[in-house]
Amino acid sequence: MTDYTNRTVALILGAGSGSRAELGYNKLLYEAGGKTVIEYTLEKFSAYPVVLVAAPAEIQQFAIIAARYKNVEITEGGGQRSESVRRGLKYIKSCDMVIIHDGARPNVTPEIIAQAVDAAGSQGGAVVYVPCTDTVKEILPDRANTFDRGRLIQAQTPQVFDYGMICEALLTAGAGDYSDDSQIFEACFHKCAYITGSTANYKITTMADIKRFTAEHTGGYEILRIGNGYDIHRFALGRKLMLGGIEIPHYEGLTGHSDADAVIHALADSLLSAIGERDIGYYFPSADPQYADISGAEILARVMKLVRTRKFKVDNVSIVIITERPRMSEHILPMKRSLAGLLGIDGDSVGVTAKTNEGVDTIGDQKALAVHAVSLLTKLN
């Protein structure tokens, strides 16, 4: 382990789950322009020794990345941000100043970092910020308070502190989680320098941030994929009618080795088609007894895992159910909610319509039900 005594060390936090980014994996491992988010961040701290804090389950993935940099060491973080900071500081053991930075802020500049380090040298602590430009309100049970935005700021990272002082502040604060290190520091020492940052130094939190970051590093182009799917099943007595993950009251269901959810089967095939994979018959063969009576919801969950592994995101889906019976109108909204939940997208991004076949062929004779599905996906790397 490196001796950091009398040095300024950067502590980069990368142990968060990042669930709001809707990626299905740590957003710091998201790639754009040939590099991951965390690589863009680490490159900005080339002037300092770096300790990267990663979740225990992801330590090997981050270690591979950290090995590419001569100035980066890695240690395990905790389940909360505060615990990750504590573990990172404990790993460092002793240094002059510590720069605490969110790994999800890859657009910080070396100039901003240097300014914060200089300011912290005289004040003991420094915070990078941008002015608050929106009106901010506090909603109370009986009223709403409006604050003077001229007196409000939005704190960013890096935040730089005297190592001994931030350790003392954390010890004084005790257990608990917090989202801002300067809050703990100022509660103990009542002082901090404030350095104007940049709106470009945003934290990647949501899918909108992911798209913004992608545009910045890929020339603004997104890779879109469209997939088509189709399924048809005959009606049969003694079966539940499952469509879109919900049970439809009807005296007949659909035949099949699985639960015969034709909506999900067509949808799953459209997703697999969009990412260049084979159909569900390949992944869930009817000759294999382990898939007997497998639910459509389970099939879709496994397909979505494959979609995320291939680093795609579902933008929207459109489904057409073709049947003479039962009438679908009252089941459309529950079906949309069910599918939105299974896909991890909002209900407005799920289109479900129903048509009859005007008495034509097997569907028109009320012997079968068919479904067409189209999916639009975005490649995330």
C-alpha cells in the first residue's frame, strides 16, 4: 500500500448502485466513445494519487480498469455513501489533503480540481458549486415555502478537505448516511471555501444524463434497433387465458407448452430480433421439460436480462392483438401496466391495440388468437 503522508490524494467514489440510470448495471461501467464513465473521470485526476472505492461485487471489474493507470489503487466501499467515504479514508491512512469526488461526474476539469485544492489549503475545506437557477420550493402539509434562489447554490464535487479535519468531522457526526461531505465538515468546523464550478460538471444520475453524456462523446448519434415479433395459438378448454402477463377472464385459454402468453411471446421475439438474437423457441424449446408451463413473465424477464447484458435499452413497444373473442378493450390498460413493469419503462411507452379478423380464417372462426409486436431499442455503448 502506498504511503500518502504529506500528499494530496483523490478519493473517487464508485460503489453506488445507480438504479435511477435504468441501465441494469453500474453506470460508471457505461461506455461511450470507447471508454467507460469511470475512465473519463480517472483521467481528470492524473496529477494526483487516486484511491477508487468500488462495491465488493464489482471490485474485479473496477480493478481491471484501475490497473490501466499507474496512479490508481482500489478498495472496497460500503452499502452507503458515508460508509464508502469512511472506508476510503481508512485505506489512505494519512495524507495532507483529500479530494472527494463522485465517479459519476466525468466532466470535471483539472483546472477546477486545482482551484478547489488551493482554496482548501487556506480554509481547511473547499466545495465546488454552481448557482441555483430554478425556483426552489419546500412543500409543507399546509403551504409551500419559496426560497430566494439568489442565495441558493447547488453543491458539486470535488470537495477538498484537510485529511485530519474531515476524519474528525466524520467521527463527530457518528453513524448515518449523508449525500454531501461538506455538510458534515461545516457542522464540525463552521467554515469552507466555495469555488464556482461548471454546469458541464453534472452528475450522471438518470437515463437523460446517460443520453446527454453519450451525445457528448459520440457526436450526438444514437444507434437504434427495431425488432418484429409474431405469435399465434389455438384456443382450448381447461386453460387459463394469459395475455401480457395478466389473466383474462374467459372460458378458454390458449394451447402451448408454456402458459401460452401470445402477447409476451411475440414481444420477446421482437426484442430478441432487435438485438440480433434467435427466437424464444431457441432459448425456451418446447421439447425441454424444464420449460413446461413457464410463465410469459419469466420468459420476458430472462429476455430482458439478455437485452441489458447486450447493453440495449427498450424505448417503446407496439403490440396488436388479433382475436374475435374475448373483447380486449377493458383489459388494455391493465396489460399496459403489466408490460411496462416487466420492461422497466413507463406506461406511455407501451402501445397495445386489439383488432378482429372480420370473420376471416382460423382467427375469424374463433379458433385462434394472434399477436404482432414491434420494439424500438437504443444501443447504450
